[in-house]
Amino acid sequence: MHDKALIKDLKRKALEIRKWVIESVYRAGSGHPGGSLSIADVMACLYFHEMRHNPKDPKWPDRDRLVLSKGHAAPALYAALALAGYFPVEELKNLRKIGHFLQGHPCMKKVPGVDMSTGSLGHGLSVAVGMALAGKLDGKDYRVFVILGDGEVQEGQIWEAANSASHYKLDNIIAILDRNGLQIDGPTEEIMHVEPIAWRWQAFGWDVIEIDGHDIEEILDTFHEIKMNEKPTIIIANTIKGKGVSFMEGTLSFHGKPPSEEQYKKAMSELEQEERELNG
Amino acid sequence: MVNANITNKMRNLRDAYSSALIELGSKNEDVVVLDADLSLSTKTKRFGTVFPDRFFDMGIAEANMMGVAAGLAACGKIVFASTFAVFATGRSYDAIRQSIAYPELNVKIVATHAGISVGGDGASHQMLEDIALMRALPNMTVIAPADATEMEDVVPAIAEHSGPCYVRIGRADAPIIFETHGEFKIGRGLVLRDGSDVAIIATGTMTAEALKAYDLLKKEGIEACIVHMPTIKPIDKKLARKVAGKTGRIITCEEHTIIGGLGDAVSMAIAEKPVPMRRIGVNDVFGESGEARQLMEKYGLTAENMAKVAKEMIKKY
């Protein structure tokens, strides 16, 4: 059981992340709101509770790392980093704008707090394996979190990486699979099936935990339960694409499309209403 | 001018690679080596025997190996990742592009079995486009050493250099041309023979053939300027321009397709003040099975062909 105040605070943070996702993608005129909104709760739990990190020292060698392998969810990562204090939140208004540092997909050379440049799907888990190996080599106890898309696991390299993570007994890797069920062309099971997803990861030697990816308490409990037992862990977070904005939830149309002005206003008013209820 | 001579001593560059790696590893604990199930052929296994904790065989999964190398480098390691050139660059291209070159991480890709001299394995294994692929990537340094001596200088030099590097060496033994260490410097071309009739600029083990071509031409009264270009990117523009101005005729020679390699790099370097150029390389075709020497002869990668082309050029221009 977690402190009620903590749960409430993380819910508030997740809402703030969602608002910034809408704000930044709307202002950019392009970007991926759907898959950013689906991981907002996980992102809030990671950056505002679970991860050991220091916004004043982004390169701290002992920090927990996060690899956003589904790099198109950059708006959610940037919002979390800004709210945590890595850079001013006002910068979120300059997403994707020329001459500004918030690239359309995460760039570690430009954005403080980004641990790995990503964007092309299928690469992040390999990088996480390398970071986890380095941690073991150096006798450090940091963990490497990696967020995968559910369509992303159609990439073959993910399974090369999954295989090597269990081979080298990398229990310092925690993957989170954003199982929102949709990829650009349609539902994952119609386009290229990924089920039985839990079984596939178990077969590759991973511990698998399935959760509701929008239940803050369940997310925190799950992180808490993970054991260092010489096996990597994957959390299959069942989520809703576009979560938090009624007309974006469960739809394909906002995978990679910004809201119109009218939609932007409606989305913000919904999220603000939710905030009022939470604080109420 | 740098002292270089064709000697009877043959030495494999892969052996030089593993010796240099072990020496580097004993001096620097941050050095980590990865291989993809070819560590007996690339000779990284020897490093793994001496430093088992810092050697990881990633199995037959080259793209993953490149990503893992990036992750290790992001945590401060100096990572050497080795496999055959065809897998190191072709199969892994996007992993190198996204996870190594774009974030400019400290990964040294040392690929063996480059070029047509791989021999019997045939076209599937004869990588002829690797320089083109790696050269096109921003942040990437591309190096092809001439012999085992130079290879032993390349390994510590790239470890010292911060950022991604690609080093390509072949499978076959190669004649020693440098008897002493210390000439190699990233980005520096070396004049091995002076002459003003034609310049032959070569990279990798083709430089030994260029030295032989010098002797062949000399017998016919032609003075060739022989340049060894171990770094293809960044190319030594100043030297290329200098020898172009001096000789008025350039021949480039590489065990690589004529598209995108040394020939292109040199022609770009002299494009503002061009002189006639001929590019010796594999002429936009795949290779085939055969003995290394037979293949080099069939595809024109010999001193004899360089001399022939030089004479044609002198006649024509």
C-alpha cells in the first residue's frame, strides 16, 4: 500500500504530462499524441517516484537510466523531464521548432536528461542491454528502464536484444511494454500479431508482469515487487492509446497527428476538468 | 616522405589487431570488446581469453551487438565491436546510424574480411560497399590500414579519439611495408614515393601494390608519386590537392566498389581544381568465388593494372 498523498501527487503529475503533450504537439503542428498519452502514468511514476536521478546532474554515473525505445512518445518524456527540472517547462512550447533543442524524437546530445537517442523503432532494448552490462561490469546498482511500443516488438532486433538480456542475466533491466493495442496501420493483431505476448517474453527468459498501465498504485506496487533474480523483467502495461482525452482514446487517428485548434481546446478543458476533480 | 618498402615479411592484420587490443586492454580498464560469433576469425577471442570479464560474445545478432556497444559507450566504455565487414556494416547499418553515429558514441567498429580477397566464400561475404556506407554517416571516421604495423598504431589511435570509428581490414596476410611504428595519425595521408608524372593514391593493403607499381613505372622512366591514404574520412584534402597540382594526373586504388569510397573522397577533395582522374576499384559488380590472388588479378586490383592505367593516362593527358 502506498501513501494516498503520493498516489494523488503522481496522478497530478500524469495529468500535467498529458496537458503538456497536448500543448506541445498542438504548437508543433505535428507529433504523436496517442502513444504519448498512453504512457503518461508510467512516465509520472518513473520520474517522480521510482527512478533514482538528479535533474541537477543529468550525467550522474549512478543514476537509473531510461531508454524511450518508442521514441515517438518524446512529448511525454520531454514533459516529464521539464517538470522534474531538467530544463524550463516553457521550452516544451518549442517542440520540433528549428533552432530549438527539443527534437521530434529524443536526442541525447541536445536534451538534458535524455539517456539515449531513439526514434527508429527496435533499437532501444539493445542499448539498454549495453547499459545494463556496463552497470554489472562497474559493480553499480543502477537500473535501466526501457519503454517499448507494442507494435515495436514486431522488429526482429527486439528479440535479439531480449535473448541477450536473459543470456547475460541482466536483472537490472526493467522493460515496460506500452500495450495500447494500436499501431499506425491498425490494431496490432490485425497488422502483425504480437500475441501471445507474455508467453513470448517468458520463452525468451524474462519475468513477465501484466498490469493496468493507468493504475498508479498498481504501477508502483509492480516496481516494488521486482526482484533481482538474474532475470530481466518486462511489465506489460495494458493501456489505452490517447488516454485522458475522450475523442483520442482508443483511436488510430491521433497516432501521429496533432489536434486542430478546436480539438486542442476541448482536450485541454477535459484535462483541466479532471485536474479540478482530483484537487477537489 | 615516409619510409615504406615492400618486404618479404607477411603478417595478418587480424593478428596485429588482437595484439594491439590486448595491449590497449592492459593499459585501459574501460576497453570492452564485443564480437558476433566470429571471434576466432576476427581474433578478438584472444582478448577474451586474457580479459574474460570485458569480452562479450553477442552471438549471431550483429545489429543487437551495435546497439549493445552504444549502451556500453553511453556508460563510459571504449567499445570495440568486431565481425566481418559485410555483417558489421550492411546488416547493422540502421543500428550504427541511430545508436552510434547520431549520438556520437565512442564505439570502434573493427571489421575484418573486407573486400574481394575474402576469396572462396564468394560475393555474399565479399564486402565492397562498407566504406561508402560508413563514409556517408556524419560523425564517423573511416580507416583502412595498409599493414600489420600500421594496424598496431591504428588501435590505440582510435581509442584515443573520442567518437565513432570504422576500421576495415581484410582476411588475407599482407606484406609488411612499414618497418617502424608511429607514422599513423587520423586524417593524415602519407607520401611514400615522390614523383611528378602521376599520383597513385591507395588505401588499405592496395598501398603495397601501389609501391610495386612505382617500381614497374620507374623501369619505364615514369616517376609516380605514391600516397597512402589510411583515413578515408576525414580525407587529407590538403595532400590530395597538393599531389593533384604537382602531377596533374591522379589514380586512386581501393579494394572496394568505385562508388562512394576513396575514389569519391579524393575526387571531392580536388573538385575545385580538378585534374584527370582514374579510379581503380571493383567496377560496380558483385564478386565471386576464387583464390584471393586470382580475384585481385581478375578485377584489376594489382600493381600491373595500376601501371597500365598510369601509362594510358600519361599518353592521353
